[in-house]
Amino acid sequence: MKHDMNSIRSKIILIYLALALGVGAFVLFASVSLRFVERRVNEGVAIAAFQETAQELRRHEKNFFLYRAPADLDAARGLAAELQRQLEKERAVLAELAQPDELPSLSRALLRYRRQLDGGGMDEAVVRGAGHEILTRSETLAARERTALSGSVRQSRHTLLGSVGVLVLLALAGGQVLFRVVGRPLRQLEKQLEPLAQGQFRAFSMVSNDREIVSFTQALNSMLEELEVRRRQVLQSEKLASLGTLASGVAHELNNPLGNISGAAQIALEEIESLPDAARAALRSWLRQIDDETERARQIVRILLDYSRRPGHDNRPTPLREVLEKSLLLLRPRLPADDTVSLDVPGELKLCIDPQRMQQVFINLIQNALAAGGERVHIHIEAAPAGPRDWPPAEMVAGPAQILGTPLGTLTKTAGAVLIHFRDDGPGIPPERIGQVFDPFFTTRAPGEGTGLGLYIVGEIVQEHGGAIAVTSPPGGGTLFILWLPCGETP
């Protein structure tokens, strides 16, 4: 069966197989070692029996020479024959322990001993000498066997202990591998879950190439993206539900310009017939005022439409600098000077965006800086590629800041991201107001000069593109907006 090695299951099976093979090898080795010890013990039993027979032979021999009892002589003859049979039977075992000349000497001594016992003229000195040699050599062989047995047991013990140590090291290595394969990625995922518990929906980065961890991470990221989509849908529903409340505020905004339009039109109608040709200049002034106030009302209505509906997207890889330059071209009549806005944006940077919608973001941000800083404000825009560790931005930690959105899709579906800094040297934002910057209808302008929806729409468009935006007032003054937007796919 073929297993995918980029899988926790396959790695666990491989580890268990290695442990099983290690245990099997240990059991086999222990069996062989114990079988060797058993053979040594059996050899020791045979040699001990040979030694005991030789001792019994010597006892009957001594009794015979002391008491001349025929029974002792018969017993000695029988034991000598038994020794001869044992010598022939255990010759291979004895040969392993004996010196090259010891077994022949033992055989010759036993043969002399039996001849003396079976013969008519028994020589006591020869019998005693042969018996002494037989007993001495049997004791020597028995002592060697005990030494060899003790060495074999000691060697087997050391070998078994070494095998157990190797098995333990193998188990520890397997446990370490399991920790690296399973434990460490799960701990890293646990750390990434902590911001989620605090309501910060950050995308989960890949902590392992194993299939199970990859699938789990992708499922979590899909869940976060789905939650973000649902949140935006709920927010859109709330926006539609708030249109009734919005209408009352909009009526106030439209009332003054429409009243002016109505009054100017009535004056023009009353005076147009009675005025001579020279008065046409005044009539043009009234008509110009009508046009200006009508344009003002149209702008308010346009903002309301942007707020209440979600236009379709046409996302495609687009050069960032091109979008910024088009935005500045549209804003040129409103810029106090040619150097009001400076760009530090590489031409090769691309974003996967809807150019028209992103132009609206950049225009709103620049207009916001111009409205706050006046004619002397300078705006610097810079951009650079970003990695997963670049969000949230380090600048947001220095003081009060507001972060909107989580770059979910950036880390999971695209080739990378771009950080865009909008920095101006205007008066900045009071710390107590920073948390309200992206709220709908929040504005610091005088009544009739703004709807408070510009930055709110900026935040909505940025999040719809899978990005995020943050704002702060640096200690040195001014305002800093930082955008995280996805790059186009690499070919």
C-alpha cells in the first residue's frame, strides 16, 4: 500500500512500524541470547553430572581400599563404566572446555582405571593415581564451565540491557518525531487561535506541509473568510435597514440647497421679463448659483447611492502606480500645488483590484487629507511588497490606532500583498477620535460640508478586496493611513 509521506497518518504508521520492528528485533535477539544461555546451562548440567559421577567413583574406591568390601568394588566398576558412557556422550561439550590434550589424557586415565578394577592383579597406587587424575580433570572442566556460564550470563545481561537502551532511544526518537509532526504544529495553531478569541480574525498561516494540518488550516481560513462575508452581508442589511433613519438626516442636508435653488428660480422667473438686456449678467449669476447648488445636491445623492448599494467588482491585476496617477489626474484641479502629493511607488507593483473602486479609495483618502490640512498640507504615498508578519503594522503599536479588517485572502489565495502608506503633515487626529474614523456619519467638518461616509466607504472597499486598513497619528504629527491589499497572481 502506497502512502503519501506528506501526511501525519503515514508518518505515524511509519514510526509504529519502526517501533514494531525494533521490538521484534529485541524479542528475537533476547530469544537467541536466552537460547545460548540455556545451552550453556545444559552443558553445565552434563559436566556437573560427570563431576558428581567421578566424585562418587572416588568415594567407593577409597571405601574399597579401606574395608575391602566387594560391593564398593562393584560400585566403582559400574561408575567407571558410567563415566566412560558420559565421556563418549558429552565429548563435544567437553571438547569446547578442555585443552587439546586434556580429553585424550582423561580417556587414557579412565581406561587404566577400568583395567585395574577389572584385572586380577590390582595395583592400588595405579588405581589411586588414575582416579585422582579423573577427578582432578573433571573438577577442572566443571570450574571452566561455571566460569564460561557466568561470562555468558553476564554478556547476555549486558546485551539485553543495551538492546533495551536502543529500544528506549528508538521510542524517544519516535516520540520526538511525533511531537514535531503533530504537537508543534498544533501548538502553533493554538497560538494563532488566541487573536480569534479576542475578536481579531487573522488568517492562519501554514505551520506544516502535512496534509491533515494543511486541510485543517485551509478549513479554518475558509471559515474565517465565510464569517467575514457573512459579517459584511449583515452590515449591508443593517445599512439598508437604516436608510429610513438616514433619510431624515439627508433631508436636512438637501433642504438648504434645494431651498436656495427654489428661491433663486423664483427670483429669476419674476425678473426675467421685466429686466432689460443689461440685466442679463445678474440673471446669469442667479442661474450660476442654481447650477452650483444643484451640483451640491447631486454629490450628496451620489454618496448616498454609494452607501446604500454594493456595485459589482471587476478585479484584475493592475499596476498600483497607474491607479494612483489616474486618481491624481482627477484631483488635479483641487490640489493646491503640483508637489502637494509625492509618490514613491515602484512601477512593477500590481494589485488584484477593481481599478475604478480603488480610485475612489485613493481619492477619498487624499481629499480627507486636503480637507484636514488645508493648502499647506503635503501628502506622501509609498508602497512596498509585504509579508505575513507585516500585519498589523508596527506603526500601529506606538500610539492610539484603529485597524479595520483582516487580510484573510491575502495569505491563502494570492501570491502576496502590498503595504501602502498614506502620510500627511496635517494637524492629525485627536487620540479620542481615532476609534471613530471609520464609523458611518462620523465627521469633524461643519454641518453641510460633509456626510461622514468617505472613510467608511474606503474601509468597505478595502475589505471587499480582501485587504485591511489602519490609521494613526504619529508622535511627530500628521496622519498615517496604511493599506494592506492583495497582489495579482504570479504567472
